[in-house]
Amino acid sequence: MKENDIDSYLRANRPQIKDNPTFLLEVEQKMRAVDGIKKEVDRQRKRGRLTMTVVFVAGIILGAIALALALAFPTEPKLTDVSLLSQLKDYFEAHAEALLVSVAFGASFISIALGTRKESL
Amino acid sequence: MSPERFIDLIRNEQESLRRFLLALCGGDDDLADDIAQDALVRAYVASGSFLGLSKFSTWLFRIAYNCYIDHRRKPEPDLISVESPPALNIHSEDEADLTFRYQKLYLALESLPEKEKAAIMLHYFEDLSIKDIAAILQIPAGTVKYHLSIGRNHLRDKLL
């Protein structure tokens, strides 16, 4: 067989697509749907950012008010709870290993949970 | 980019894109159109990242080919189909003629490895250059030439 035979066979048998007048309309509808989802996601993100900003500003204002009040009305610290503090210190010293392991376990769990969290639309 | 502007851009490309996918899907035009629409929507979403380093049509074909590969990798549903294979699906008399005309070709193409099949289709059905085919299939130009040569031999054995 000649090399050109298969070339001309393939070129002569180029597939013909079925007439589909709604093809581009359907594509456009899908694109508009995608646009709608993108806008909604952007809106949610903006709202999240705004909430974070409000919480941050509120925290600073409340902290400043608390500091101003503490400076305006100073009080003597009570030194009566020394026994309670020493009890806590003794307890911590006795169970230091278990407490540190618990803290490490908790921190690992939180970091894994945050790392695997999926964003939902 | 607005949907209208994107539709204007793809208006001239959609026919060859659909034909390429039709050949890849063994003549199943419903499946080919579904993949084409999926590819065009993906292209629209990613249109902001198109840097113009390659031709727009090449970029579209690459996305379409990746969509087709994704579709092929999806596990088949556990259903026993009572329908004939895609290459034999016939909806009307005109389509029957068309389907039978291409059936032999589709079956021969179906037997080729994916990259070989895609290289043959892009070169002979879409008249694309070796450089463009290499960009679409993301393989070196020399490999495209190799696939074309081997693919031609395979098809010659099956068709002629």
C-alpha cells in the first residue's frame, strides 16, 4: 500500500458533526450559572472578611476601654489566694507530663482538623 | 470576560472542537457535545489565566483533550447496558448512513492508544501543525511525529 493511501482515506473521511443549534446557547447558560456561583462565593468571602474586621476592631476598642477603666480606677490586688495558687502549682508539678501530653494532643488534633477542613459553598 | 465576548471567541472554534471530540468519543455525538460544553465552561472559568503564549484554539483543544481524558478515567457505572456501543448508536435514517460510513474508521481509531489516536485526529481531521499538536497533547514534536507514523501503520493494517 502507498503511504498516501491512508492519508487521503483519513482526509476524505473527516467526521461530520450533527447540527446542534442550541449548543452555544447551552454553553452560555452554563457560563451564566458558573458566574452566579462565583458571585455568591465572592459575596460570602467579602462577608467573612468584614466580620473578621469588625471583630478585630471591636476587640481593640473593648481592650482600650478595659485598659482605660483599669487605669482610671486602680485597685490593690488581693493576696489572699496564695494557698489556692500553691495548690495549683503542686498539682501541675505532680501531673506535668500528663498535662503537657494532653496539650500536645489537643494542639495536634486542632491543627489536623483545621488542615483538613474543606470550604463549603 | 463576559459570556457574550467568550461566546464570540469560541464561535469559530466550536465546530472543529466538537468534531475532534466526536472522533475521540467514537461517534457518540451526545457524549462529545457534553464534553465539549464542559471544556468550554472550564475554559471560560480559566480565561483570566490565558496568557496568549499559545494560540487560543490550541489552548481550547488542550482543555478539551484534558476533559476527555478525565472522562475516560472516571470509573464506569455498574450498569449492564442494553444499548449498542457508541459507534453503533443510530437516531435517524440520515444518521444511520453517516454512522455506518464512519463505523469502520471509528472502530479502527478506537483500537489505537490515546495519544496516537489524538495525534492522528488533530493532524488529519483538523489540519493542525505538528507544533500545535505537541502543545495540545503536551508532548515533544518528535513524539508527535512518531505517534503519527506508528498510527498511520496501524490504521493502514486495519482500514486498507
